[in-house]
Amino acid sequence: MSKKRWAVLAAGVTAGVTAAVSLSAAMPAVAAAMAAGRGTVAAGQGSMATSSPSWRIVKQLRNGTEVEFTAVTAAGRNGGWAFETNFASGGRPQAWERRGSGWSQVAFPGQADEQVVAASATSASDVWAFTVSGTHSRALRWNGSKWLVTGNFTHQVGGDVVLGPADVWVFGVPFVPGAGLGAWHYNGRGWSRVAGGNGLEGGSAVSAHDVWAFAGSNVAHWNGRNWTRTSVARLLPARQALNGPAVTGIYAQSATSVYAIGNGNLQDEGGPVVVLHYNGHAWSRVAQGNYGFGTQPVQQIAADGHRGLWLPMPGVLGAPSYLLDYAGGRLTKAGLPAPASKINVDAVSAIPGTSDDLATGFTHAAGNLGSNVSAVILEYAR
């Protein structure tokens, strides 16, 4: 997410408001980053040579100020898309297509001062990107040969669910001025606002009759006919005078396994983070940890290829940023090729048919989001 939107997010957090938004991460291929001790960077290359599973840079754009990869999605084993914007110049978002091990730029109908905040794909010819510019959002679809605009919204899109070319959901964001979108559905011909979806954010699905979203301290389930909401407030961090506990992300693994991420959103230090699980009958808390202001972005949770989850926790205004791995009831910080003070990662996507993942974001000078910036795409290979 851009620094402009992070300023809005920071103000919302200070006011005790949850912000479930997307932020990108990136990282220069050099590093003191190897402080993580996960490998060595080959001189002049944007990748990390290592024999063990790790995150490595596979694409890097150096700019120095405000260039970011803001969203990513995999489309099959060898396909995928990442989206980049240069905020310093008010530039238009650019699309990069993954073909095997390489990335190449493809024409994209982006507009000035616009960024892609969410992306999903069901195949190489069914890829979706959702943009934000001010309070306005657009839905665009790649049909295998070109990008086409399929919809316009007068509020910000925050998250999406794509089940097929004629079954797509979008959800809103919690903060002003973008709040108010609710839940919208695309049936292959047009978009319509769905009753009962007011205030919903995020989104993840098992099938057309098993869709999940969230709003505040509630999770919501679509059974093919209507939305029902369940409060998980008792499982979130306790409410205090200066915090705003809320659900900030959701991931539907199966009909009997759904994960929700929550954050206490303490005014000064942020957090704590909690992981909730639904077993088909009831919700329980399965993990928690303190990771500052890293508010889990909408729709940015992915399977880690090892029966766990990747949870991006981007830092606010230069605070440390983490990519967490949830597995076996524990949260651990992933080893990245840069220190937490020099990288923001927020978009992740599992690569279908593999145990690997993609991620996007940006690297920057220590504690300074606007200096020595490089936009990067990362890949995790087992």
C-alpha cells in the first residue's frame, strides 16, 4: 500500500479504528539482509542462492523514493501477475506477468494516482485486479489476451474472492473516506450489491455456497442465499480505553477449517495479533503474539505449503514489518533477505500445484519508508 494510504491508516489506528488494508513490500537484493542468515546474495543479482527453503528476490525495480509492487497472484504453476505503482510521480499502475521463472511487463489500462490493492486468479485466462484511486475503485479482468474494465465503484475495494469468471465478490474497507462499499457480487454480466453485506471486509471462499468475510469483531458466512454473522469478540484481545480489537483477515481452508486473524490495535504500540480457528462447529483462539502495528491486510493470507499460513504484518510509518508463519499452534517470524526495519511485505499468494508462494512489497532505508526504495517480488521455494 502507498505511503499516502498508510497516513490514513495511521490516523485511523490512533483513533482506535481498525484498518484492514493492503500494503506492498519490496526489497533490495543486497543486504545486511542476510542478517537473517538464510543464504547469500549473488553479486549484482536479484535472488538469493541457498539450498534450504527460503524467501528470495525474483524481481526488483530500483527507484529510490516511492515505487512498490502492491499486489500479487499466482495463476497456475508457472503463471502469475504482480502490480507496481510509482507513487512519487503519480504514475499509473503497471502489470507484470510471470512466465516460468521470468517476469515481463504487459499493457495495463491503469489510471494516474491509482494502485492495485487486490488480485486473484482461477486460471491463466481468468485473472482479476482491483484498483483504488481516492474513494473510487475499479475491477479489471485479464481474459488471456488483454485487460478489460468490468466495473466501477464509488467506494474503496479492500478485498476480493474470485471463484470463476462469473462468480466474483468484492468487499470494502473500514476507514474513512473509503468505508461503505459493503459486499458486491459479479455474475458474469454485471455487479450488484448483496443484501446483508453492509460493512463487510476481506473475503475467502471454499465454494460458491461457502464464502467468508468479516466486519469489526464479527465473522460473516454466505451459504449461497444470505449472510449470517457471528461475534468473536471474546476471542480477540481485551478492549481497553485506547485500542480497537477487530478481525482483520480471514482464510477459508475447507468447510471445517477457517482461520481469522485479529489485532488489538493498541494506540501507541499496536497488536497483539491473534489467530482464531473455526472447526465447522465453533471458533477458538489458537495462537497470539506481539507484532506491533502490523494490521493484517484484507485478503492477504496464503497457505505456506506446509499445512500452515503466511500472514503479512506490514509496519506503519517505518515501524518493523514482519511476515509471520502460523503452523502447529505457533506464530514465528519468517526469515527474509532484509531486516524488519528495511522491508514491508503485505501481499502473498500460494502457487497452485506446488508448496511454494509469491509475495510482493518494497525495501527501504532503515525506519524510513521514503528513502532508498526498491519494489520487489519474492518467491518462497521448498
